[in-house]
Amino acid sequence: MTVERLNVGEGERWRRIRLCALQEAPHAFGTTFAEASAWPGGRWEQQVVDFATFVAVAGGSDVGVARGAVHPTRFDVRALISMWVAPSARRQGIGSGLIDAVADWARSQAATALVLDVVEDNGPAIALYVNKGFELFTGDSLGERAPGEIRMVRSIASMRDADRSVR
């Protein structure tokens, strides 16, 4: 498995991945397949420009995606959004690799934390996030979340910084 960041000109690739995710797991996203299907090509391309979009590739196919976004209310926080892994590729470390890619991107942006919202009954996703160091966030300083979702947060301090703090 490799993780690739989408570049300008790959809006159609993002569209194919996102529509697949919306069909497979409609309960996990705020946008519906019908809504997204109607978007013009320019909107997909603009999303590749506006967000850091990472795609997992295995066996020559796109099998997962995770995106990074600047948090709307906190300059030092980045958000993990649009996370999805194809059912045939789950439990193979792909989700973990995608989270690492977004965390590395956030670290390169000088962010101190990574935040995400997840549907509260998505046990497998929550278990993955906990395994990757995310904790439940119950405060309101990061804005509102959709009904039925929980918010999780993780520090993204670099290993070098963590090593120094231990010494």
C-alpha cells in the first residue's frame, strides 16, 4: 500500500473515490451521493486545491482516502475529514497509514492538534482512532458538531519533541 497526495488536475479522481465512499457508507458522511453526484467538475477540482487529500493505493486501485483541513476556528488545529477505506481493504493498516499522512501534513503546517468528528455508533472507526492516539473531546472550543457525532482530538507533537520532553 502506498499513500499519495492528490494534486491539481486530479479532481475527477477525487470525485470517483468520494462517490464510491458515499455509496458504500452513506451514514458516515454529511453529504449524500445524490448531492455530490450533481456537483460540477470544477467543484471537485477546487476541493483538491482547498484540502490536503491523501489516497491509499493497493494493487493499483484507490482503496481509501483521508483529508486534512485547516480548522475554521483555531489556527493551530487541523481537521481530519472524509476518512474512508473500501470494505475489501479494511483491517490491513490502510486507515492507520492515511491518518499518519494527514498527521504529517498537519505537523508540516505547524499545527499542534488534529481533530475529527465521527458517527457515534461507528465502533470500528472509533477503535482505530483510539489506537492512533485520539481521545474524546467534550469541550466546545472547537465549534459545534453534527447530531449523532462525537469529537476526538490528538496531539501531533513530533517524535523529536516527545523524545526531548521525556529526557
